[in-house]
Amino acid sequence: GENVEQHPSTLSVQEGDSAVIKCTYSDSASNYFPWYKQELGKRPQLIIDIRSNVGEKKDQRIAVTLNKTAKHFSLHITETQPEDSAVYFCAATPGISSGTYKYIFGTGTRLKVLA
Amino acid sequence: GAGVSQSPRYKVAKRGQDVALRCDPISGHVSLFWYQQALGQGPEFLTYFQNEAQLDKSGLPSDRFFAERPEGSVSTLKIQRTQQEDSAVYLCASSPNLRAGELFFGEGSRLTVL
């Protein structure tokens, strides 16, 4: 079955610097890769996603890149701000081609933006 | 409703008790997912529904866990004879259609088994 590995588990950056979080997946049939942000005690919320027919997607300070050959995808946050501090989760789902829509999540990255 | 609603938000159970956790998805959402999130970990898949059909329950950890969505809307996750290792936050999420896309999560139900 699908397995998603996420690194690093914790990341501290100075305000204004960039942050990069990387994930690898095992199932080559995976075709949808969302990123969720979870603030302490809150629900996970989608911040950006990418489908397997696209190599990169950007939304203001956030971007995601996908390398299907290597089976990894990354979240890039530029010009980090204190409110970016949270836990970030990547996920992958193979979709109906594998008979299930279950989303497999990574173990999370705790990002701290230091003022 | 405005979002996915889960109840109770907090539940303390004595080991061996049965618990039931409820999820009200966003109205009209076809897909509904249950996840278990242990402290400091990512959400672990339990099961998901398409309308009233339970299409994948491969993540349920044991036969003590049971989920249903009889009318294709509200769902209940039932845990029988709770054990300490069941302590976690149980997250429900819904999605508007069958194509992989954004999951809308509830606030979760925090279960503590003493």
C-alpha cells in the first residue's frame, strides 16, 4: 500500500527566510498531492495541492513541486512570517485507478518562524 | 451547515467502555472519511464512505472499531471495549465529490481512555 515519508520533522527559520518541506511516496499510481496546515488544537486546512499532470503550482508565497519520476514532492514557503508557524502535513492519494480514494498523510513537519 | 461538525469534542472513557463519535459533514458532500491522529503524529486513515457505502475500511485497527453512514449523511464511529491505545483525536472529513480533492476536516473528537 501507499506510504508517505516527510522530512524534516521540525524546522526553524528566521522570519523572512524560506522554508522547504519534502515528501516521498511509494505508490506510482498516486495522482493527487495536497498539503495541509494544522495550527495547535485546530483542524487541518488545505493550503495548496497539485495533481500528477502538473510539475509545479504556486499561490502567492506558497509553491509545490512534483517529481513523478523520483516520486517526491515539496512545499516551498517564501518570505516566512510568524503566522506560518504550524504543523504541515503532506498527503498522497492514488485515486480510483487503485480502487480507493484514501489519503495517506505524512508524519508532519513542525515549522517555527522566529521573529 | 457552515462546516464539518463533530461531537463530542472531548470524551473520557474508562477502559472497557463503548464510545460513539458523531460526524455531520457539509451538506451535499458525497465522500466522508475518518482518521485517527495520535499526539504529534499525522492523521492515520481509518475508513471512508461514498454516500452510504463504506468503500474502504482497511485502516480500522481491530474489529472493535465500526463505522456507519446509513443515510449517506451523518456518520458514527463506534469503538467497543475501549483500550488505552485508542486514546487519540478522531478526525472526520468530507469532500464534495468522488474526484480526489480538498478534504474539509472537522475539529475532531479527542478521546481519552483511562
